[in-house]
Amino acid sequence: MALSIKEMRNKLDNDEIKSENLFEESVKKANYYQKEYNSFVTIVSDYKDYGQRETLLSGIPYALKDNISTKGILTTASSNILKNYVPVYDATIYKKLKESGAILVGKTVLDELAMGGTGTTGHTGIVRNPWNKERLIGGSSAGSAAAVALGIVPFAIGSDTGDSIRKPAAYGGVVGFKPTYGRISRYGLFAFASSLDHLGVFTRNVYDCAMVMNIIKGHDDNDMTSLPDDGKDYIASLERSVKGKKLFYIKEALDNSNKDLELGKILNNFEKVKEKCKKLGIEVFEESIDKDLLLALYPTYMSISCAEATSNDANLTGIHFGVRGEGNTPEEIIKDARTKGFSELIKRRFVLGSYILQKENQEKLFLNACRIRRIIVDKINKLFEKYDGIIMPAAAGIAPKFGESSDKLSDKYLILDNHLVIGNFGGYPSITIPSGFIDEMPVGVNITGRICEDDVVLNIAYQVEKSMEYANQVALGDDKNV
Amino acid sequence: MSKDILKMLANKMMFTMNEDEYDTLLEEFNIILKQMDLIGNIPNIEKIEPMTFPFPLENVSFREDCVVDELGVDDILLNSEDNLYNQVRLPKVVE
Amino acid sequence: MYKTVIGLEVHCELKSNSKNFSSAKNSYSTIPNSNVSVVDLGYPGILPVINKEAVKNSIKMALAMNCDIPDYLTFERKNYFYPDLPKGYQITQFKNPIGTNGYVMINVGGKEKKILIHDTHLEEDTASLDHYNTYSLIDYNRCGVPLLETVTEPCINSADEAVAFLEGLRSIFLYCDTSYARSDRGQIRCDVNVSLMKEEDTELGTKVEMKNINSFSSVKEAIICEVKRQTEILNSGGKVLQETRRFDESKGITYSMRSKEDAIDYKYFTDPNLPPIKLDKKWISELKESIPKLHNERFRTYTKDYSINEKDAYTIVRDKKISDYYEECIKLKGDPILVSNWLTGSVIGYLNKMSLTIEQIKLTPQMLVELINLISSGKISSKQGKTVLERTLETGKSPLIIVDELGISQIDNEEEIRKIVLEVISENESLVIDYKNGKRVFDYFIGQIMKKTKGRVNPSLASKILKEELEK
């Protein structure tokens, strides 16, 4: 039995269960599934009683992605160079959750330094998809997605720079939400690409997502890019009528002139979602966006994210934190630490990012990418004058098998597998919710809205979710061994 | 693009890779640079202001000049593997 | 002969309570790692938040250097690996400095010259490294301290001009109260670019950069020594290499650090954590108002309007506090030249002897003016004035009170003086005959009068009356 946050809240409030029992149950499940699925870098073993708090999250167990700073608790970003790093300060999101009385169960595995979308590059091994062990769950918030899909915790915090919450949510059959840029403070989130980095949340239903968001959102003086408080109650907004809302999908992204079998199934699933929308009174339109622009999404993302990452991760030298390298000069010890501390994939991205930022290439490779970013965002903002949001399949297929998808940049790629990055380019609130199954694997649909309209996106997602039957699903729901 | 340039780039990023890794990287570079060319295809791109922030942030304010957060020496040195006299030690820096 | 062309890059730490991007204390400390925050250490996940005071001080400096101020405050990252840079990048201003296109006037050998400022930009200082035999230790206290880098155009043509500019710049910092600017604490440091060209050349010669020179005297030596080296190279038909050299103060030579080929590509790009902040025009004009009259302007006033000699004027303007004190005296209607004489002479002498600052002494501008007025009105002699000054400095009592207490006010009552004169004459009748015979005994009489009155008699009156009586 995997309870939702709302269910746990009711039981706690009615004294049917104690927070301590919920925590023990979570830890037990975490340990039970750890060997097979590898969701966690660290499982917290001792229960910390924060006392009864008057918040909806008080006593609720949860997990944090291991790139979020937790004072006194190992935080590795799933990288060898940080395998011994114990932060001396708390991320704002962790502080808020602690203050709300939520109980941390563990720190989840990610793709090393949050770079990568497979969940296979963490220093403690690969994360497996709870719906099928032969498949990956996607990343980089792989462990958080898996922990929620497995029912270990009712919610987990992730980070999303390209699609790192919303893609694994789709592959794992759970809800994944990244709010407006600046809605949640980034203070304490290990930076990957600061201008694209967002914190967000995994849950098994949209209501739970709103419950968590109400606690973790808000302005933070430690983050100059954080937004002023919006003063909204996201839970209250869920029940509003969505009649008359207008959404669009991008025609070019759904092109299947090659008659790809799997894509066909995805499109079929999307048709069903569109019908549900229609029944709710949501109008869904087709819009066209220049294909060259859509093809540029991925290179633009690679350029900006790799460039920023080379700088953000330049603090990883092993000198005053992290694993110290060997050598006779400072340069030698830094080189040794970084050579041993980073995997091949990370090094490749750093070399790329460094090349892009070089004086002679910066104009063509970096600044042009930043220009494309603006063209795309301007285009979407223009469309948002007419529409309340975008609705699209979250991915071009089901979770790939290990080895099928690789983090080596592939020459051929699909627009449909990269459109979620639009949400990072423009900082839009963006949510993936489960929309059914294809070949016994979950798939999801994504809704992305205007900046600062987090409540609208949650509202639409909640109503669409209600019209389908995929809320609260748990992979291995019948596993009686736990 | 050549393997030597890649080696130089890696060296500037303060790490080394092994030979087959450079081969993979070279292959990858050729793909990514081809993809990057797509960016150049967009007409009149040079006239556009490069974007750093997802949207304009209004009313960003300064920090008032107050001393708030300081760490004790124990915390400063907690994650350093080589310390002496309350300081992080490293092989002599020759300027 | 070659023309020397020098450009300077001056780094100066700004005054503030907290650091540029963190809330750790900005303070010079000899205890390592005592003023450090997680932000300064560049731990994963930290974010910078810009300090209003640092921005304020940098705008004040930019205005004082006659620079243009941008509409928005923006920052870039300068990326490089070095053990004193924990984040692996320095936050600085590359595209849009806080001040551009300014100038500072200098005065060398009585000639004024305009030194053009390319830009001045706000950035953060690095950690400091303490070097030992086989290892170095890192002290993170300095890390993140607000730093203002001022870059001149290559328009300086001698070591003396360079030093005059540096002293002028330091003076602006001190007058604007934006920095302590102490070389001995490394709070002001300088990179020097030197090249040589023939008078008739239109293009600059190859420049050599010398980094991190701490004292102004070393800047002078380094320039002289580098000019000599480059001259020798050019004279022997060689070519100067573009490179970075280090000046060894103890040996008085420069040696190569790295060549142009090894120049670091800093890969500047906009810091995505620091969104642009619109600079309020009203605030900027308020800051402009708050800038006091600077040393140059005061120097001109003192020498031109008050006719004070350049040496004394320079002594006064060198320290803003002393200059403010001086101006306070002028406001109280003190005679500009007399105040200058007393201030640069006895008062500054006292400050030096006691190692005090002008703010620490008990003599107020009011008292100094009172003292000078007592002397000019003949109430006391200037010799007595010195005694009164000493007592005032010691006790803080006003000169009038001191004069009263000592009973040294001058005798300027003619009758009283005549009585004394007659007394002295009657005691020395033989000398009266000598006087009449043309012998030089007048001063002897004066001496006797002074002795009798313990020097309190008004000397000019005394000699007038003595003359009258002797010639009767």
C-alpha cells in the first residue's frame, strides 16, 4: 500500500498512524528496493522528530535529489569527485521542508552532476525503471522518479534543466512538475546550468503536487533570481473550472510521416487525452512553428547548458572540498582530482562547453544559441497571447531499454524528444502527468503554461488527471514482500 | 577539429582523458558542430539580443550591507582533506 | 629616444560592512579564515547576492572620476583555475562596467594633465595564499571583498605621472570615503602596462604587462626598470615580446611570467545568477551630491584664491580630514595663510610627534582661529602663541582661558609701557649717552624691557615709546 500525501495527512490527523511509522515504512521500502532499483545514494536511518507542525506536510516522508545541499548529510551529486562531501549549509528548499515538519528519508541518485537523461551515469550505479527492470527511468532526477513510482515516498524533490523532472515522470508513470523559474529558490541546488535550472517535485497525483508546492515556493533573499511571493493557494485553484481554456500542440513535433510504430502509439494516446480535454471544455488547437527552430532546440540547449556547466563546476577541484587529488603542484592535484573524479560523459560535456565559450567561438556557438533561445521564447510568448498553454506528449516513446538510448549525442533525434526544454528556455511552469500505457509501460502528457501561472497549469493538470484513471498508480503495486 | 585540439581543451579544463575517449569525443564533436550549424541557419540572427534570463525580472533589489552568515573554522575545514594551522594546505603555489 | 606609454589597472578594495556577494564581514583580519561564508567558499549550490553599499561606493568613485554610469548594473564571470579562486570564476563586469569614459586630473611639476579612464568596474577579491617552504596555506578572509578595478587609457608617459595618478586616485578613494586604500595591507594594487614608441610612430609599441605591484614606489621602480630593459632591446635592434612579467622588488628586475601564447582565455559570459538591476537616476544624482570637493579642486582654491604656497597646500589636501579642518577654520574667518602656517607647522608637527590624527586632538578649528586672532590683534606674541597652542593641545582649554591662566596677555597700555621704559632708562643712564653718540644699544634697552615684563609687552609699542623717550 502506497498512500498519497493527502491520505497520510488524514491518517495522521485522525491518529490512525504515527509519523514515525510512516518514516519506518518508507525506510523499509527504500532498503528493500535499493539493490534492484538503486534509487538512493543515502537512506536516512534515524527518525528525527520535528514535533507536530500545523502544516499539511508535517510528518510526511519524502526524498531529495542528491544535488540539494543538506547540512551534515552526505551530498554527492552522484559524482565521484563529491563522494565524500558533507555540506555545512542547508538549501532553502530543504530548510522549508524541515520547517514544515516533513521527514527526509533519503537522498536520491541522479545522472552525474545532473547532466544526462538516462539515470545511468551516477557514481553508485544505474537506476532501473520500476515498471520494467530492463528499462531505464530517465534522468537526471532518476532516483526521485523511481522512489515515487515505487511508492517508497509520496513525494520527492528533483531538479530540471532540460527535462530532468518531466521526462522521468513520464517514463515512471508519475506526476512531475517544474514551476516558473524563480518560484522555488535555487539556493543550495548544485548548479548545472543556472539560467535553465529549476527545482520541482514528483508526486503520484496533482493534488499532492499542489500540497508540496504550497510549502516550497516563495521568495528567497539568497537567490536574486527568485520571484516575489505570489500569495496563491495552489490547492484552492485545483477545483476551478477549466471550461474555455485554450491549449495548443506543435504540429511539426507530432509529424509521423515515417510511420514509426511506437510514435504512432504515442500519438494515439495523445488523441485520447485531447478527447478528454474536449469533454472538460478545454479547446485544443494545432499550431505551426518553424521546423528549423524546433530542430535547433537541442543544439541550443546543449550549447547553453554545457557552457554554463563548465563554469558552475569549476569549483570542483578537490582543494577545499571533494576528493583531493595527488600531485606535487596545485595544478597537478586539481588535474588528478578532476581526471579521476569525473566520468567520461561529464568530461565530454566540459570539453564541449569550454570550446563553445572560447573567445573565437563564443559569438557563433554560445551567443547565437542565446539568440535562438530568445527567438523561441518570443515565439511561444506570442502564442501564449492566444493560448493558456501547450499540451504535448511528454516523450516520443516509452522508456528505452538500457543501451537503446545513449548519452552520446546522436546525429538523428526527434523534436518530440526535446520539446520540453522550451519550458526551461522561457522559465514556464510545466507538468507531466501519466496518460496511460503503451506496451505495459507508462506514458505521460505534458502541459506547459505562461510564466507565473503555476496555479493555472496545476488546475488544468488536475482536471485532466481526474478525467483519466492514472492518478496514484504505483509500479509493483502488488508487491507483498514489503 | 582534431584530437590535439581536444587534448588541449581538456587540459585547460584541468583533466585528461584516455585515447579512445578522445576518439569518441572527436566523433561527437563533429556531430554536435554540424547540429550547431543549424543555429546559424536562422535568418538575421545577429540582430537579436542574446538571452540569459528566462524572462525579465522586475524589482530585483540589492542586499542591505549587513553581516549575517559566517562559518566557524571547523566548518570551513570540514571537507578539506589537508589542513594546517586552521587553513587549507596544498603544495606550494609558485607564481 | 623613445616615448614611454603606460597604462595602469588599479585594484582597490572598497569599504563596506559585508562582502560584495555574501554577508560575511569585510574586514582586514590577521586571523586566517575568520570572516568567511559558504558563498565565499564557492560550495556547490551557493548563489551571489549583490551588496548595495559596494554598488554605492563604486558609483561614487565612477562619478568622482567623471565617468558615464550605465542604465543597468550587470555582471559577467571571468573563468580560470587558481587555488585562490574557490568558485573557479571571478564575478566581474566585462561588458558594461559601472563607469566608462572618465578622467582624472594630475599635477606633475606644476603642469596639469588629464588622465583618461577607460573604465572602472566592480568585482570581487580572491583568497590570499601564505607561502611556506614546501607548501602554501589558503586564507579565505579576503575572498569576496568588493574590489574596484580602474583601467586607464595608455596615456601616461612617465613613472612620475604614473605615481601622481596613483596618488590622485588614492586620494579620491579617501575623499569619497570608499576605501582605506592601504598599500601595506594590499588594499590597493596595481598592474602596469609599459610600451615604447618612437615620437613619430602612430601605433603603440608592443606592451609588456607587470602584475600585482603593491606599493607606489615599486610601481615607479618597475616602470623605470622596464623602460630601461625595453630601450636596450630596441637600441640593439631587437623586438620587445608581448608578455606578462613580474617585478622583483628586492632585486629591482623584471622577469617573464608567461608569453602572449599562454595568455588565458577567460571565457567571459553573463553571470546567470545576477539579473540586471536598473540603476535609479535619482539615487545616482544623490550620490553625485554626496561627493565632497576633491583634492584637486581644493588645491587650486588654496593656491590660487588663498595664495598658499604649493608645498603647504599639498600638505593640507593630502589628508581630507586635515583639509576639512582647514576649511572649517576658513569658515570661522581665520586668515587662510596664517591658518595654513599654523596647521602645516605646529599642528601637523604635533600630530606626527604624537602619532595622532587630526580628529584625535583637542584643538578645535574654533580654538586655532581664536589663537591666530589673539596673535594678529597683538594680544599675545607669536612666541607666546606657541606656548598657548601647546597648552591647548594638552588640556583642550580654549586659548583665551589659557592666556588668562598664564597671565600672559600682552601689555599694550601706553602709559604702563612708558612707566617701564622710564624705569629702564633711569637704571641705565650711561647708556643713554652712548645712544646719543650713535652706539647700537637700542636693542639692549628692548631686551631689558622684555625681561622686566617677561616678554608680555607689545614689542612695536615698546620700541615706539622707547624711541620717543630716548630722543627727548
